[in-house]
Amino acid sequence: MAYQQRIDRRRPGCFLFLVDQSWTMHEAIGGGSQVPKAQALSETVNEILYAVLIECTKDVREEEPRHYFDIGVIGYGGPGGVAPLVGRQGRDPLVPSAQLPGYARVETREKLLPDAEGRYRPVSRRTMVWLDPVWQGSTPMCAALGYTHRVLKRWVAHHRSSFPPIVLHVTDGMATDGDPRPAAARLRKLGTADGRLLLFNLHLSARGEDAVYFPAHQARYADPATQLLFEMSSELPVNLVEEAGYAHRIAPGARGFVYNADVPELVDFMRIGTATTGRVRAA
């Protein structure tokens, strides 16, 4: 069976966050919040990176986290066009988890946290920051998927026995450089001996309407972005859904796709996509 490999320092896993930084990311995310989509996204990615860092720190006496994952954050549409956002320019955009702290800064920031009524409100907290909110330019999604393919093709060639890479793609609109489906299909064909790459797609909402949450079947949607992102997404492995604790909420055959999401769906999306942190073996 595929997607069974445990993760250790000899067989690290790989996460790659692919984030839309185009101009429309300045709009407020849905759900009644006044927080820009780019800010909600950056805060959630920072939280996930910190959680991965904690998972890789098995012994408080160790000076640095263990190398259980290679992690990339690639932005598109911002000032760099398509460019890595964590690590050093001109080098491999995948950063070993042991090196993650060296690319962060610590500062006091307002984070979105739920209150007693479940509404997300900004609260001041000390935090590690890797990703800042950016919104600028168009949406070169095809170019971003092509760049991601080149990066991960090299990774899978050197990690044939590892759990396959997971790509978490977050956008709020349509590609401005063509049809992204062929590039997404090419990306999904990459894999290791344990299975093919898993491509998750999330559409961020500015309207606050009901979300389409990990659908198992394609439906007819008014927005063409929904159709495209559904077709681009991988089918979710059952064991990954179970390990994330969502087996009762997600039907068999569901795609790794969420449409019209606001903050709660964004958090759930990231949590399911990074469920392989539970596969870490202390070795």
C-alpha cells in the first residue's frame, strides 16, 4: 500500500507551500473579518512551520531540531515573480527543518485566534516569522507550478524511499498565464516508492459564503476557478485523513481541495495537509 512510509532522518519528508501573492490578496478574507487574505495566509503558514519545528525537536537538550523534513515556501505574483520565500536566494529552495530557525525572526505580532463565540480576532503574541503578507502583480500560477515541478523532481530523485512530497497551494483566483491543469497533472506524476506527490489546492474567499470542503465528486459551479482547482487536486489517501482526525468529516475519494475558504477552513486545510508530522520516528 502507498503512503505508509514513516519519517526519520534517513528518510525525511517534504512539504512545499505554494502561495499566491498577487494584488487581489489585499482583500479581506471572508467570515466577517477585516484581515487581508495575505495576512491570514502568512500567519497560518508561520504557525504550521513553528508546529513542524516543535515536532522535529525531540529532545530539549539538543541545540537544533532534527532533519525530519525538507520545507519550501514559494511565492508567485509578488515582487520576485516566482521565487522562494524561505532560505537563501540562488540556493536550493528546500530548507532542512534543522535550519528553519535560522531563517526566522522573533517579534510581537497580532495573531488571529478564536474567541469564546468562535469568531477570529487579532491577539498580540510573541511569534516566529518566516513569511510576511505580500500582495502585488498578476497570478502566474502555471509558471509557479512549473518551478515547483523542477524543485521536487530533484528531491524525489534523491529520496526514493521517503514519503512522497506534499504541495499545499493557496490562491484566491485564476491563473493569468494560461490553463494550470497540465502543469498540475505533470506535478502530480512525481513520486517516490511510497506513492505519488499529493497536491492540495485551497481557494481563499473574500465573500464569506459557504465553503466547498474536500469534495468527493465534481459539481457544477458558477465560478470557473472551482472547476479548475478541483481537477488539479489529488485524491486524499484514507490513512492521511484518519491520521489528521477528520475521517468522520471527509468522504472516501475526496480531493485535496477547499473552495471559498475563510480562516477556519484555511487552518483545517493546513492541518490535514501536514498530517504526516505524526509519522515522525525518533531516529
